[in-house]
Amino acid sequence: MKSDKVILSGKGVTKIFGFGSNKTVAVDHVDFSFREGEVISIVGESGSGKTTLAKILLGLLKQTEGEIYFDGQLRDIRSHSKKKAYWQNIQAIFQDPFSSYNVFRKIDAVLLDCIRMRGGGRLPYDKKREMMREACSFVNLKFDELTNKYPFELSGGQQQRLMIARIFLLKPKILLADEPTSMIDACSRATILDMLMDLRNEVGMTPIFITHDIGLAYYVSDTVYIMEHGKFVESGSADAVILHPKKQYTQRLLSDVPKLHEEWDLSTV
């Protein structure tokens, strides 16, 4: 559940690509404070800067300006060992499960890596196998049916579930979910979201959804940030932002969502 403790925050975080007349400001002096156990959604259209910000939070991209604080301390990921320690506490589920796995590594190796990363490398193999079976069971997969298979032998929905099983084993403090349900059907989508919420309750992590789906943001979030042209133009509780939007951009995002009880306006399509 959400607490008052700030787990991840940023001041003036900026990312600029290119130089001079060719420069692009992808993230433009954003401030944020994410609390432990809080469910956050960063919502914006393609090109709004939300995925660039996610990569900065993960430590995959270095910000041009600004400071990021993790667990109350200025984040330091300058060395490989410090970055590895940081990644024990922050993990991601990406939009495309097919590109998230090494095609040459079997599912057992993928899950064993997670156990090793959490310091369980010297555990007896029977204990590791029990942990892998428990993680797969949590996402309604049967480990005995997966063992010795490669991830590409699974469906897209199964691969997404396996990604969540990895998170179950890693138990990070923060999970960045970048369009985690965009490639699966509506029925599986609800199941995946429920699994992520169960995982949040199970290990007390802070999920951050990166999405263009304002309906998803309303369904899962405590706090919503609306991003346009690299800036946070509106933020607040899901009810405040989505039911009572103040900014024109947020109102336009909401108007683009088809409603069953209204005639659909296709004039802008």
C-alpha cells in the first residue's frame, strides 16, 4: 500500500538529443516525487517524452540536466557495480515481450538469473526449482511445462506472464511498465494488470506505468502525470486529472477515447 516515504524523485530532469539547430528536447525540466507503494501512470501521446523519461529512470539513458534521488539519496550509477546494485531495486516490463529475451537462453536460465541477482546463487537447486515453480504459479503458468523451452516457443501473453514471474523473483522496489499490455488481447490485459496489482501488494513495490491509454491510467493509478512535448502539463490523483481535467491537452486525450453511450466523432481521423 502507498506510504508517505518518497522512493524516487527528480528535480529539473532534462534530456536533449543533438546540438544547435538540430537539437531535440525530449524531456524538459520535469519534477516528480513517487512514493513507496504508490501506483503511478505517466500518460502521453507518441513522442511526448514518456519513454525517454522511463529510460532515464532505469539508468539506460543519462539525463542532460537535473538530479534524480533514489531512496532519499542522490542517485549514483557511474560504475558498473553501482548500476547493477541500482537495477536490483528497479526493473522494467517492456511493450514488446519478443525482444525482451535472449533467444539463445532457455526459460530456466532466465529465471535462475533472477534468483542469482537476488543473492540466491548458492541455494540448492531443489530450492531454486521450488522458487521458479512458485513464481510461475503466481502468473498462472506451469513451470514443469516451461522447463527446457525457449521464450520464443511461448505466446505473447505467456511471455508477458513470464516477465511478471521474473519480477516476482527479483522483488524490486520500483517496476517501470512501458505499455505492458499493448500486445495482448483485452481479456489477458485485465489479468496481467490484476497480477501486477497483486505483485505490488505482495512485495510492496511502486509500479510506474508508461502509457498512452488514459483508461488504463484511471483504472490502476493513485497518481497520474500527463506529459506533452517533454513536460508534465498536469498531475494529481486519477480522479482529479481524469474526471476534472484542467489542461486542454488532457481534455483532448479524454475526448479521443470512444464512449459506448455517445456517437463516435470520426471527423479527426
